Amino acid sequence: MIEADNITMRYGPVVAVEDATFRVRPGEVVGLLGPNGAGKSTIMKVLTTYLYPTSGAARVCGKDILADPIGVRRCIGYLPEVLPLYTDMEVGKYIEFVARARGLAGPKLAERIDWVVERCGVRPVFRTLVRELSKGFRQRAALAQALVHDPAVVILDEPTSGLDPHQIVEIRRLVRELAKEKTVICSTHILQEVEAIADRIVVLSRGRVVADGTFQELRRKAMKRQRVEVAVAAGREEAKRALGGLADAKDIRPVKSGEGTARFCVEADFKSAILGQIDGLMHEKGWQVTELVDRPFTLEETFLALTEAEDAETLAGGAA
């Protein structure tokens, strides 16, 4: 549904995006994740034909962004970072204006306006001037215009910006509902957002795609290890020495322990049998294990590992 091939965008000597390649399949929610300035918004502007890339190609709904930009625009709904609002219009009139510009009329027009007004939660401000809206309601009105024509592809740049916690939950639910019949690409630098709504994550750093996959796939690529937490009724130093003797243990760190209990985080390669080794050691020593669990690395740890590795590689290349 979305195919991006080696997209590069330069502004004079500044490279905003470099050789970005990824795919978004029908019915999939893909999160573009990266720090501010990573190139997320630039990629979205290229995919929506707001910008022509310096080089590379992309297709949306099978339509080429360079050869058929009008065809691309017809099949997408776009919520940009800078909201496309007319502040001197009432919310309802604004949504109707966008819908008519998209070619809607008659019963279909009324049906779609009613749908987005309800789903985006703007009914309470339907007759309110846009300039009088709070930031959260402005965000919701802009989302309504992106969805009013029932597009096949929805492209959302920071869709929950300015929303309160209840509104954020509503938008997450809406995005998941949209994915049942649409393709969704959503950019954010908020880790919890992408973890909550995305089926797959494309991680950007310094304009380059540094990782692409599910959270589990990215974690394996970034961390290369698994992390196990064990709590045992034994002396801390004795337990640490015993754990250090395990064949697959790579790193052992004590964590806060209770009285009479030693607790450690043990890291090992993903394919190791560290859980079985720890269990066997505890039986051998006759120690009572009060906890032995897998502690997966968080999305935040994974993201930092991926982007820091890219930064280190970039700096090394510059030094060379």
C-alpha cells in the first residue's frame, strides 16, 4: 500500500532524509519513531506529495508520487504537524468545506461528516469558531478533516499532540479501528504512543532508517541479549560468585534486595539456556528461589540502543 524506495531529501548541504526504504502493508499500522529532527515529517511530506524528493521513489495505493501526485492525494488522509485549519470558520463548516473539496455531496457528505464528528469528538464544538478552540479540540478538528473522505491510507504526524489522557486513549482506539480496513502510518517521538498502536516500527535517526520490524524484532537487533531477574534466599556475594560461574552469563548486576534475599539481573545471549542454568544452579546449591523471570528490555532501552549506535557510526565516519 505504501512503498518507499531510497528516498533522499536535501536542503542545500543539509541532508534531512537519506536513502529511506520501507513498506507498509494493507491493514497495518506502522509507527515512524525517531527523535526530533530525525526526518519523520519530511518523509510524510514526500509521501503526501507536499515535497518532491531529491532522489528516490515512492508509491501510495499503487500510484507514483512523481507521476501521479493527484491520484496519491485522492487516496490519502493527512494530518500534518502544522494543522491545516481555517481559524475564521466554524468547526462544522470547516469539515464540510474540506469534504466538498474532496468531492463529497448529498447523503454521502452528511454520512461522513456525522461519522468524523462523532469519532473525532468534535460535536461539542461543532458551531464554535476554530480560533476559539483549545489545542486539543484543534487537533481533533484537524484529524476529522483527514478522515472525512474515507481515505484508503491515513498518514498522521503526531496525532495525539495536545490531547489530554482520555482523548489520547480515544485516538488510539480510533487508529486501531481504522487499521481494520485502512493502511495507517503514524509518526511520533513518544515511545508509549508507538508501542500502544503500531504493528511495526520504523526507527529513524539522522534521516536514515536504522531499524524496521516488530518491537520484539527490534529488541533482538538492538540489545542482542536477554535479561533475567532472579531472587534467591542466599548471601549476596556468594550468590553473585555462583551466578558468575554460569557458562552463558554475560553480565550480572545486583538490584535492590529484601531482607535475607539476594536479587540480580543476569544478561545472556538470546539463544542461551540461561534460565535453565540458573534453575539448575539453585537446585545444586539448595537455595530457595523466590523469583526467576524474564525481564524484557523496554522500548525506551531499545530505541536508545538503536539511535546511539547510529550516532556513534556517523561520528566515526565523520572522524575518518
